[in-house]
Amino acid sequence: MIENVQELGVVKISDEVVATAAGIAAMQVPGVHGLYGTLREGLAELLGKKVATRGISVQMGEDYVSLVLSIEVEFGVRIQDVAWKVQQNVKKRVEEMTGLMVREVNVSVQSVAMPKLQKDRPA
């Protein structure tokens, strides 16, 4: 958690807030199918708990943040291009929302979403 002391008081930004902003920014990138969470996060979702920060790790410094995102991409996209766009969008959005400097955004592509097969394909 980052604390920033202002004239009027203290502003605290939690890791979860940063992770949520990063997750939304990543999902805005065309070609990203979803965030790829851990087994524990998957079990929590099965039990009905919403995990908005699924697949995102946040490390806070004094005035910076470093992020690791695990994503699933859509079949047929150029993976390097999608990952680069995720890095750019996440950095931009998190910096805009929090005022913190994003030191790095590491993207780990964990999976490719299989295309849905058409049931009624013309012969």
C-alpha cells in the first residue's frame, strides 16, 4: 500500500486498487481473452467470490509500482503485439489513475483461447 501525505491528510492506495485498474486496462486490449489466475483464485471464483485482481501481482515501492499480469490471448493474434499493447495500456491507465510511476509491466502469456467451432457449418 502506498501512502501519500498531503496538506489535508493522508491518501492511501491499496495493491488491490492498482491491480483492479491494471486488469481493466489489460482487458481493453484487443486480442486479450482474459486474465489467467492461480488455482486458488479459480477455486474462489467457483465458490462465488469475485476475484477482480485475478492473474495480477503488484509490487509497490515508495513512489512506483511494478506489475506482473498473466493473460490468455485469443487464437490467431500476434502474441508479441498483444503483450506490448497490454504493457502500454496498463502503464498509461495505472499512472493516470494513481499518479504513481509504473516502473515495469511484465506480461506472461499463459494460454491461448481455443476458437469456438461452428455447429452448423456449411458443407
